[in-house]
Amino acid sequence: MMADNALRVLAMAQKSVPKTHTNLTEDDIHSCCFLGLQGMIDPPREEAIAAVKKCKTSGIRTLMITGDHRLTAQAVARTLGIIDNQQQNLLIGEQLAKMSDDDLYDVVEDVSVYARVAPEHKLRVVQQLQRHGHVTAITGDGVNDAPALKAADIGIAMGITGTEVSKEAASMVLTDDNFASIVGAVEEGRHAWHNLEKAILYTLPTNGGQALLVMGAILLAPFIPLFGARLPLEPVQILWINLFDSVFLTIPLMMEVKSSRLLTDPPRDADRKNC
């Protein structure tokens, strides 16, 4: 079947009507002469396939939620690498509509492809993933996608094909409508986070050492006359140390190049505090 090969199928028919017949009605679709079927494909971008592969290695699970036929959805998902040839973990909108939220909660972690779904089903999938404690990011471009974009931890709207409503509801907008750009944003975010951690881990010991030195001198002042007269570090000296040590020596840490392991390490726990 054409759907098995990721083709969207159009049926074509014709019917002769008088020239005075200028408006189409539901009755006009009857008694048509069937001409044939045509399959069309919008092949996934090569960079999108590579991006899905990077998501797998970085601990990010990719789901497909589409209005296409289930066979088409499965074929596209296999092409992208979201599922393999043996996996059949697919849920169609008709099944999803009959499921309660608790039923969906039980299966949402095992389903990677949703086909023939309505826009409101996106919201339900997001909510049940969040109930499991997952950090969710969802893409959308239509007005009906706005609730799901708003509910997700990170709503991502399409900058070219997206509506203004979806852009307003989203946390970020893809200016090129390219899924690979999302993976690039994840990589940049991890890079910034790691550099921030390095800067904090470097700054805390240096400032802590200064604080301990001054506090120690204050505690020893009754026993050592020198510390009673002056501190080992004067305020001006502390400011100069902070200026050169905590600023100029920390900037190179924050400007370090990206590590090649950024997208191979698992994501950090969302509840974990920095340092």
C-alpha cells in the first residue's frame, strides 16, 4: 500500500456540471467518475533524521503526534528512527478518545507514535507525560495547538508556518521550522549550563578562602596583637582580588568551547540544584 511507503493518498474524480453551476455542495460529490489515486510524499529532511538520532544518544525521547493515517505515520516514524521495524507501539485518535486520563497515563510511556489525532489530544499526552515527571517540549503551528504549547514545559512554535496564536502561547519560536534547530538549542543550553557550573565551582572556593581568612583573623585578634591592629586582607585588597580572580579568571571558563560529549551524556534531573 502507498501508506506503507509514507505516501499521503489523494483520490481524484470528475463530474460534468452546467456552466451556470458555480457553487459546490455536498450533493455534487455524488455520481462522480473515479479517476484514480495519487500518492504524495513530503520526505523528512536529512538533518531531521540525524537530529532524532542525536536525541536518542542524549537521553531525549522523541514522539510523533500527527493527523496522518496510522500506516503513513508508522512509515515516517521508521524513516526518522523514532521506532524500528519491529515496534508497533502506535495509538490512533479514536482509541485515545475512548481512554480515560488514567488509562492514557498507564500507556503513554510506551507509545511513540500517535496517528489520526485531534489537536486536543496533544494536550492530554503532554499532561500525562508530566504526571510521570517528564520534562516535555512540544511543537505546533496551529491555533488549536496553543493549549498544548502553553501546558508543555517548553512550547515550540513554527516561525514560518505557525499562527500568531501559537507563537504567543509558545516559549520559543523556530525561525526556520527545522527540527534540527531544537537539538541545536539543547546542545547550546547544556553548554551554557556546564560553563556556568564551572564558573561557580571556581568562584566559591576562592571567595570562601577569603572569608575564612578574615573570619579567622577576627577570632584570633584577642590572642595575636597584629590582627587586632589590622586584618590580613583589607577591603580594598579583597575588591582587587575579586576583580582579577573572580571576574577576569572566570570569564575564560564561561567562554570555553563546547564539549563533544554534550549530546551523549544523559539530561540532568530537573529538580537538581546547581552545585
